[in-house]
Amino acid sequence: MNDVLIKGGTVVDGTGKPALTADVAFTNGQITEVGTKLGSARRTIDADGLLVCPAWVDVHTHYDGQVTWDPQLAPSLWHGVGTVVMGNCGVGFAPVAPDQHEWLIALMEGVEDIPSASLIKGIPWGWESFPEYLNVISAMPRTLDVGTQLTHGALRAYVMGERGAKNKPANADDMAKMAALTREAIMAGALGFSTSRTPIHVANDGEPVPGTYASEAELSAIASAIKQVGRGLLEWVPAGVGGEDLPGLPAEVELMSRISKSTGCPITFLLIQHNSDANQWREELRICEEATRGGAKIIPQVFARPVCTLFSVQGDNPFQYFPAFAPLKNMALADRVAMLRKPEFRARLLADNDPNTTGMSLIYKMDIMWERTYPMGYPLSYTPNKDNSIAAIARREGRTPREVAYDLMLEQDGRAFLMYAAAGYADATENAIHSMIRHPLTALGGSDAGAHVRVICDASVPTYMLTHWVRGHGADDPFHLPLEFVVKKLSRDGARLFGMYDRGTLEPGMKADVNLIDFNGLQLNHPEMINDLPAGMPRLMQTAAGYVATFVSGEAVQENGRETGARPGKVVRGGERRPL
């Protein structure tokens, strides 16, 4: 007898095959049968009218700290995710010397905007080597499966000490030691190795992530070590990806191609449409195509929607560094809103300015970005019309953009958000993102779940893929993406990218990570700010409606938006299963 039988659902199995009405049975954490008239089970679920899909695999998260104190891993739990991959962008917490704890925390806070107060209070430590780290987090109860990577920042500082932390050149001995520890980590279960080469990724002290300026020889030594083990990949944040050197991006992709071809190591990197050059990404993708034909394996990770930064009264906002704003910083939200609504305070704040006049202040940046900043209204939309930008509203109403932004953020009793389209929406159309998602070389990535906790909440992108690209753009719409294509992109493709061959499809013998979804009722809820990080620090949270149930290893971890309390999650170690 099976443990669970899901009867009569619309099965989209993750392989890309057409949907069909069928039953899915599983026992002992594995799928046993997919078909009709499968018999009885200890629990039978009527799935008539529901989608039955694999649980999603999110390959670009930053739960590296949160994974040590939070078994739940929300928001990902609320969006049908069964497996997350962390250790991206070159920052993580192993290996670590005993005197480097605070330094790694400052690096993570600087790069990924995760509060140091939360990391200091939440991380229990108890490891030095990467294998020890895997053992420690493997012993912790968890809801979802977690895979991780060895990170260049932690490794370089561990091997080279201050020289590594300060981005000094690595010598032959340094490279040999880093290669040896890379082999050790991959053999212990790391899914890959990540590096950041953009100088906008900096620690709290302003120093770029260790490895930012690593030589081709250093990167090749690490890639060769990965290939020697026979599994794993190199995750790469390219120089120029932050817009700091767009002309240099093609050369960066060519560097990846050379290393991949010479070492045999797959490389995945972030591909973004930039506001300052709406077509730059096409050249990068062309080089990837050429490299693939030449024997390299380069997989661009692309975004599911515009990369948006959220500003609000309760979180970060353009006025927060004005001297006049200072008395509000420690106020409760209701008191802050009451003060902001006073006409005399409004006049004083709008007449004030950030004393930072270097051109790097938030308000300075906003003053040149109002054309790409929008109210996040109802219904929720991540692709607003350009006529609804803050700048456009200001022109229509004969007011300044600052006045418009100020008043809009006070709506919903101060819980409203402004949305700045930082990338992926350069021409206020979806053309670029749609083309990137459709391209056969790309993988979905960039959710950054767990990072930039006060201004980004893109752990919800799996839900967005279904509500926007599949349902929102109907079958006759040129932007429509087929359901089977999207499900495969969200499950099998991400799992295979990181060598997890035991999940991502609903087939006998595969892991019973399953979503039951009310497709017509599926919707994204508005983001909200909550204060549940260690030390009471805030973060954005976004939930969804329509996930009837999510199973991980055959156990229901959430049903109808409520956590069940089950903790079937494990740390995924590379090499545990080979292709079926």
C-alpha cells in the first residue's frame, strides 16, 4: 500500500511532456506510480481540478545564515519550493578560521544586505572546514531540502588570510591549497563553487569580495579541481554585471568560455538586461551560443521578472538619510506615519536633503531614476505602464517627483511600496525577459531568496512564472509561455543544472517532492514587512494563495498556506544519485 495517492489531477510532470489527467502515488519518500487506477493508499487526495507538479527548485538563494536558525525557510516555503541552493555570489560561511566569524558576517551583510545583528545572534557556528559545515547543518531539522556551494570569498580568506581578504594576487602555493580544498568540498557534497567578480559586491569595509580580481590561472585551478571530482559547477557573478563596465562584459563571458572549454567545468552566470544598454545581453548570449558550439558549457541564469527594489515608509526609502528624518527612525510605524502626515513636517522633510553630496546618496540616485520607479498598486503588477511612473505622475499633476513619492508611500497606512525597476525593464517592455527565459541555454535564477531583506522579496518568482507568464498571458498572447515549459524550467532544469538527478520530475523512482496547485486561484499576495529575524530585525515577506499542498520527500510541509510542522528536509550532497 502506498503512503499517499493523489487522484485525478492534471499532472504536469516536469519533463516537458503534455499535461495529462492521472494519479500519482508515493511511499517512503519516493514516487512509485504515475497512471490511472493505482489502488489504495493510507491517504488519498482528490486532485480533480488541481495541477500536480514537482516541487520547485530555486538555484539562486542566500539562506546561508538563515539555514542555521530557521527550519522553515520562508518565503520559499510559501511558493511551492522543495529545494534551495545557497552559497551563491562568492559569499558563505565555510571554511572559516576561528577569528574570521565577524569578518565573514560583515562580508555577507555588505554584499547581500542581511543584517549583521541577525547573523551574529542567529549563527551557532561550530565548524571550521567545509565538510564540518555540511555536517553541522545536516544535523539541524528543516522543512525544505538545502544544497550549498563552496564560496570564493570564504575559501580565499581562509587559505591566504589577510592577503586573500584584501584581494592580493594568489601565488602557486595558494592556488594549490585552494584547489585541494575545493576538491575536498565537492567530494563532501558541495554542489559547486561560486565566485563574484563585480566590484559593486563589497564588504562593510568597502573591500570587494575576495576573488573579485582573481587571475585566470586561479579560476582555472578551481575549475579543474571541480572537474577532477567529476561533478559540480562554477557559479560566476561577472565583472560588469552591476553596470559598472558594460563594454567589458563580452570579454568576461569569453573568459568563462575559455575556462569551461579548457577544464571541462560547467559555468553558470547571471545574465541581465541593463537600463543603460537595453541590448547588451544579446551579445553575451551570442558568445554563449558560440562557446557551446565550441565545446564549452556556459549556462546563463536569467530573471523571471524585472529586478525591482522596493521602497517604503516601513523599510528603506529615499528620505531616510535626511537630517529631518532622524527623529522617525526608531518610531513604531503608526507613529512614523502620523508624523509624516503632519503638513509642517512634510514641508520640512521635502525641503531637506541628504548631506551626502557625492552623487552616491539614495535620494540622488532616485532623482535620476523616477522614470523607472512606480507605485506598487492593486492589482499587483511587476510590469507597470511607463505612464504610471513617479516622474509621469508628477508631470501630470504639476508636482515634484519627491512630493509624489512621499504621498504614495503613506498610502495603506504606510504599508505601500514604491517599486524601482533596477534591471530587466529598460524599455518598459517584457521583450528581453521573455526572450531570455525562452532561450534553450538559459536557466531560471536570481531570486536572491534570503538576501536584501528590506528591499527585495523575489523568492516568489516561481509563483509569478505561473500567474504571469502562463495564465496572465493567455494562449493567444505572443508573450505566453506554455505550462509544461514553465514547470520544467522551475523543476527539472534547475535540479539537473546542479547535478540533483533524484528530483524535478514526477516519475517512478524520483523523490516525492510534489505541488498541488489551484491554478485558477493561484495569486501573489502583496509584500509586507515583518520583524522576525534574530535580534528583531525586519525583512520583507510575500506569501501566495493557491498552493493546496507541498510535499517534500513524501511529507506534506504546507497545506493551504499553513505549515504542517513536518521536517523532512535534508542537506543535499552532490553525488548521492546519478542519472536514472
